[in-house]
Amino acid sequence: MLRNQGVRVGAGVFLTSLAVMFIRFLVPKPIGMADNGDGWRLLCQLGGGNHVTFQKYIQMGYPPAPACSSQYVSSQMWIDRPVAWLGRAIGLDSVFNLYLLGAVCIFLAAFGIAMIVLALKLTRRWQIAVTILLLLVVADSALFGYFAAPLSEAAAFLGILLMVAGLLVMQQDNGWRYFGTAVLIGGAMVGVNAKVQTLVILPLLVLALLAMRRNWVLKALVVVIVGAGTYLTQTSGGSAAGEEYREANMFNAIFTSILDTGQPNQEYLRDMGLPESFDKYVGLVFWAPNAAHSDPLYPQYRHLINRDTVLKFYLKHPWRTVEILHRNASDQLIARPATQGSFEVDSGEPPYAKEYRVPVFSGIGRLLSPLGLFFLIPLWSFILWAGLRVWRSRREISVVILLLMGTAITQFLLASLAEGGGVEGIKHQVISLFSVLLAGVFAVVSFSDGHAPPVFGKLFKGRRGRGDDVESPAQVAEPVQEEVRQ
């Protein structure tokens, strides 16, 4: 009976999530996220990447294109390559199809949501509430489009979601903990290696595993496999840890973030050892043909476009650093870059048009975006407080909240201080936004009663332990007492 109930709950959450997200993806017209220019780094490795509808619209199918020399490393390719193979297997003309990519990402997201709901100790009402909240996060209009896009953010979202699901399932006291370990390893490998900035998730995961109470052998196995796998991924050819784009990132941090219209740029340029004449290049990204690197003086100062120069500036100008963080906090709450459309070219929508089918969290964020840090810091504080208050009573929820908040804050700082601002700054903040919204869901869960057994305990019949399908002494005594009364 109990095991059947667990199967029904799991299947119900998974199928409901799957149906809701497919409808959200395709009805009344398909949606996605247009390529901002980063997509070619992945697409050309697949033999595609003809940007017919670049930025203004999404392009659901990419025709063959000449191979490129991109050395970009991202776990998104672990999703894209099977999708490209599947497209060829079913006879599609395109090299890469975003309909198939969206379907695969939706399937994985629904699986992650179902695993989280099953692993938590929730009553039926709380299971329904948490499913709805998780769907509101994953399907939010600022985030969902990345599931059908030639970009690497989808890998970060799915990796984080599956990593959390695996971490929770791994805490079960029965055979399901081995399944949870496998999910955790897979999710962590995808999430950690999605982008250069997500590599910082690995030490945060190690701390989270150390904070959990048991399963030390499995935890050590996770650390070894994910650590070794990440090392091999980042060093086995290609641009390890984003080395190919290091100069570009520091260039953008200087010319689109530190330097800004209305700021004392001459003084800032002198402090960084750069010529004052570079003031005319403020606001131009590295990829612009008329940016500072086109100046005849640039080769003399190229050695200063590095992390040391940027870090020393932040330390010397703390108030300017706070201003940059405040602006990026607003960018995170805005959430949606103005230069990326959501629809196909023949959809009847104007260029750069965006869909607003699930605008709950991003809509609230946009309204509050002028507050910047004045909203984001209190939100972080509340979620962290909610996690710490259940440290003793519900350690698994507390650790997940701290892991997600560690991810959110580090992603915010990296995107704010090491990758430049402007429209690109908004896009770079979405991983932090996803993490903080997911942490917010678990902050809400921390206020549930926590007395219901996890459904995973009802699905697996193994050795006796908390959560196993074993009758308590009180349950055994009830029929005996009834016989005596008769």
C-alpha cells in the first residue's frame, strides 16, 4: 500500500511537471532564447551555427556550417551532442534542433523536481505546494527560455537542480542512497562544468557533503569522481577554465563596468596604469571592432588587462566597487537582457519580443530592481536565516539552502566583478538568480512540519532504518489489542 502510494506520488509529480512545461514551451507558439553571440562556440563544434536570426529571434534549426576553431569547454555539449545525434537518427535536416533540446531539458527538469519532492519529508499538501513552487522557478520567463537555446546556461540550471535532488536522495537510509549518489555525481559534473564561473560550485559541494551527517564512504566517492572528472574535463584539450576568454573578460570588466559614463574615468584610468585617451572606448565590449584593442597604443598596455589590475582597483576604490555591485544586483532582478528575443522569425512577433507566460518571480524582481542591493541583501539574509534555524532539526534542508546560497552569492560576485556590465551583465546574473530562487523554495520548506516520512522510504524495501517500509511497534500492537477485545 505504502509503496504503491510512493509510486503514485513520484509518477504524479513527474508527469504533471512534464506536461506543464511542455505546454509552457509550445503553446500558443514555441519559445526559447535567442543567441547573443555565445552560441557559436558550441554550435560550430557540432558543425552548425549559421546565425540567420541572430539575437532578434530564435532559430529552432541550425543548418550545416564550416567547422571552427572554438576551444570552449562546457558540459552543455554533453547534452547537445546526444540531441544532435537524435536529430540525425530521426531524419532531421538541421545539424542541431532546439525543439529536441527543449524536450530533453524539460524531461531532465521534471525528473529533478520529482526527485526533490519525493526525498523531502512532506505531507500531501506540502508536496503539492513545493511542486508548484519548483515549477514557478524552473518555468519562469526569465529562465525557461535557456532550455531551448544554443547557450550553456541550461546545463548550469539542470546541473544545480539535479545536484540538489541527488544530495537529498543520498540521505535516505535505504538502497535509494546509491541512486541519489549517482544523480548527485551526474548533476555536479554538469553543473560545475557548465561555465567557467560555475567551477566555484565544486568546493561549495565538498563543504556541503562534509556538513551532512552520514554516508561518509559515498560522500568521499562523490568528491573523488566529481573532482577527477572536472580536472579531466578542464584539462583534456580546449580552453581550460576559460583561458581563451580571460583577456576578454578583464577587458569588459574595465571598459564596461569599472569605467562608466559620468564617472571620473580619467582618474580611474591613471590608477590602473592605462592612458587617459582610452576614455573614448568606455562602454565598448571586447568584441566590438572599434574597441580599445584597435588603438595603436593598446599593445603597450595589453599586459595590464588582467586580474591583478582589476583586483587592485577594487581594493583601492571600495565605494566604486559597491556601486558596481549595486548595479549588478539591479541587473539580476531585471533578469532579462533586452537584446535577446523569445520567438521564431515567422511567429508574427516583432524583433526582440519576449514571452511572459510565467512572470511571477521575474516580474516581482523587475518591479524591485531599482532597489538593487537594498533588496537582494535582505533576501539573502532571510533565506540564510531560514536555513540556519533548522540546522539541528532538518540538517538536509539547511545544507541545501547553504549550498544554493553559496552558489548564488559567489556567482553574483564573479559575474559582477569579473565579467563586465551592460546588457551582458544581466545575462551573466541568471545562474545566481536561479540559485537564489531555488534556495527560496527550500527556505519555505523549512517551515513545514517535517513529520511525514520521505516517500523514498515507501518505495524501497531493504535493511531496516529510518524511512524504510517497516511497521512500528505501535502499528504491530494495534491488531493484537483488537483481538484481545474480541
